[in-house]
Amino acid sequence: MIMNDHKKILLIGIGNEFRSDDGIGLVIARQLQNKQISSIVVKEASGEGAALMEAWKGFKNVIIADAVSSGAKPGTIFVVDAGNELVPAKFFHYSTHAFSVAEAIELAREMKLLPPRLLVYGIEGANFSAGTTISHGVQDSAHQVVEQIVNKVTVVSR
């Protein structure tokens, strides 16, 4: 097991790249991985709750990026500070995960396994059907999320 530097930020991109917009968390993870920012560790995940809790083990600062389906306009970006507020369960009702990201976070909170700092970026999807194409507005929002994360990391590491 690799020991994690307490100053490193873990970005977990969640999704299924074969369900159109559901793959947007993976797109964000890959874009950040390509930037090779030394203070960010990037992982990809399906969003299964137990695996998610295992993935963030040892990290104090975690960012999750995933598609959401809340009924908002496609491409809408949501940011939830999960350390201070509940993640709306309705965001992930379209999930194929055994239990949703919101449920995993709340279970981890109850079990005292939540990282001290956990931000969830959700991008409202438009199309969750079979396919590999990300909707245009959702793709644009992914670029915005990547830039927001890069800016946050740059400010924190100064």
C-alpha cells in the first residue's frame, strides 16, 4: 500500500463511460491526470460505495466528480461540501451503483470514515442511455470543473 502524503488531494472521477453523460466524472479525472499536477492523485471508480470508501482511505482532502440527475438544466454544476452538508440523494437516483454516492458518503459519515475535507462536484447530465458520447453542454461544464479544481489546488498549495 502506498502511503499518502497528507497534503495530497485525491480526485475520484466516478462514472460509466458506456452510458453517455454518466462518464463525465471519468472525463474530469482523465483531464486532471493529463495536467500532471503533483499535489493531485487521480483515481477512477464506478461509484460502488464500499470501493469508494476504500479509495479515499488515508486522504484528508478528497474531491469526487460525478454526473447527477436532479432535473436541473443539463450542464448545471453543483458543488457540495460533504463535510458540512448532506449530499442530496436525488442527485444520484439514476445511478447503477449498488448504493449511490450520496448513500456511501452518509454511511461513511455515520461510521466516522468520512475524510476531513470532501467536496462533491456534480454535473447535471442530459443523456444516460447506452453510448460513449458526452453531451456538448455537459462536456463544457467538465472543462469548467477541471479549471475550478486546478484553481483551488493552486491556491491551497501556495
